[in-house]
Amino acid sequence: MDLIDTLTQLSGRISRLQETIETEEATKNALIMPVIQALGYNVFDPFEVVPEFTADVGTKKNEKVDYVIMQDGKPSILIECKCINAPLSINHASQLYRYFACTEARIAILTNGIDYLFYTDIEAPNVMDDKPFFEFNMLSIDPKKVAELKKFSKSAYDLGNILSNASELKYKKQIHQLLDAELESPTDEFVRHFAKQVYSGMLTPERRAQFSAIVGQAFREWVNSLVSRRLQNALDGVSPDILPAAPAAPPAAAAESPDASSEDEKDDGIVTTEEELEGYRIVRAILAQVVDPARVFLKDTKSYCGVLLDHNVRKPLCRFLFTNTQTTLILLDKERNEKRIPMESVLDLYKHAEELIEYAKLYL
């Protein structure tokens, strides 16, 4: 089984175990050890994975780090564990700092079983950085991040390769965070940078306030347009013929599903708009990471536009409501309880990708 499949299975266990795990030890046994094992390390071999690793550091005696992964008899990766849902602060990982400085390990991991923060010494040799260069979340299995995580597995571990890529990962992540912040609320420096290039007059406080709104809106529209174009380009190469309407289900499926098309429905006056089609395409692309797009269908009605799994109304992935003043996303659980999310436009679906995936998993 590939790493992404194993991690996906482990991820599914977290929601079932989360409320029952109350201690750090239970977190280690139920969540962290299986991940170490998934990376190819034998957690039951003390020559490979050392629990409660102890080393005297200066005046500190008998301090322990939870796990150390050994390579060629030497510490290679330090792992400090916290209880599930505990906030991960580097201020609470003093052992990692000290052990990093006095052992040959160049990689340190801080985790609560859900979030995994990876550290090294980019800023100063043998001094662990304050900020991680890589983060992995077990509740959001991203294929790109799994590929990065795989570099830490026993079979693929290459310290030189990891370290050469670490600074790029770290600084790109921080730049992404800065861009996220600018997207949410542009700073004066960000506004001035663009305003000076399109406006030749004096940037008075009133004019700067005006440009703050303009720049923020233009930035958000540009990002949404960029993502939409890329998703559309990807979808254009995958079964575009099923986008305008869902194909008829096979006879056997039609007998089981009350959602099967009928001649009566063809003349009911329903018109599927381009906005509804765009919403369908976006949802289909978002859910592609957890479900085959060929199983995702559009179901338009007079009162709402729905997206179904397997062309079955008992498996509603989501619904859209479009009015002159409001766009609404509706998510339904198996008890048909609705969660209504107002949106400014159908492009806001990207902001709710994680929720769409979580609700879709209910029907998989």
C-alpha cells in the first residue's frame, strides 16, 4: 500500500478516536506511532526507533525526547510529542532545542498526532530554527505534501536532499502566509506599491483609503480568476461532455436511484445557468482528491441546483441557491441537516474546499 493510502486510512481513524484520547501517551500509541510505522520505521526495534531517548545535556540530566529515529547507530530525527489538540508552540519544546544542539540529528519534529512540524537549522548551524520548514496535517491529506513527507521515510531518506530543499520550503511557506494576509487585509506598503504605479497624483490619506479597497478587491479577483482558469483548463481535458447534464444511469442503477432521469423531467422548464455549471465544475475539481470525478453529477431542479454522488439523491454532495442578492452553498449530512453558507459569488467555493471534502466523505 502506498504512503498516501496508509495516511488516508489513519486520517479516517482520527475523528473516531479524537474524543477518547485524553493523554499524551494515548496520543503517541494511537496516532503517532502508526505514522512513524507508515514511514517504514520499525517502532518495535530499539536500534531503529528509540522511545524516551535520554542524553545528558550540560547541567540538564535525564531529560528525554519522546522518540529518536536512528541511522547507522546515530540520532537522525528527533520527535517531541504533545497530547492531541494541544497547541504546538516551539516554546514548549525545549528538549528539542537542547538535543538538536548536542546530537548529530539535523531534523526535529514537533507533533500532537494531527499536526507535524518539521525543523532544522537553516538560520544558524546546530541551532534549531524557531519556525518549521515543513508542516503536515493528518486531517488534510494533500498529495503534494505527502510526496514531501515521503522524503522522510526510511526507504527515501536523504538528508542532503532534504536540507537543500528545506530553506525553499520554509521561505515559500512564509511568503504564502504573507500573501494570505495581504489578500485578507492589504497593508499600506502593499497598497502604495500598486497605487504609485497606476496613479500619478499625491497619495493623500483619503486617496490611500480608496486604493486600499481597490487593491484588495483587485487582488482577490485576480487570485480567483487565476484558480478558476487553471481548474477549467484541467476540466476541459476530462469528460467535458458530461458537464452540461448528467448522463443517464445504467438500468440497474436507475431502478435503485430515485434520481434517474425521466422524459417528464426534460420538459419541466428547468434551465441550467452558466453560474450553476461553473459551481459544478469547481466542486467536481475540489472533490477530485477524494472521489473519482466520473462519480460526480449535476442535478438541476426548479428550487435549487444540486451535485450528487453516483447520480443518487440519497448522496447529496452539496446544493447551490442563486438569487439576485445572494449565492448560498448548502451542505447536508446523512440526517439531512442543512448547513447554509452565504457566498459573494460561486468562486467562494474555493474557500470552503475543506468543508466540501469533509461532507463528501460522509457518502463515500
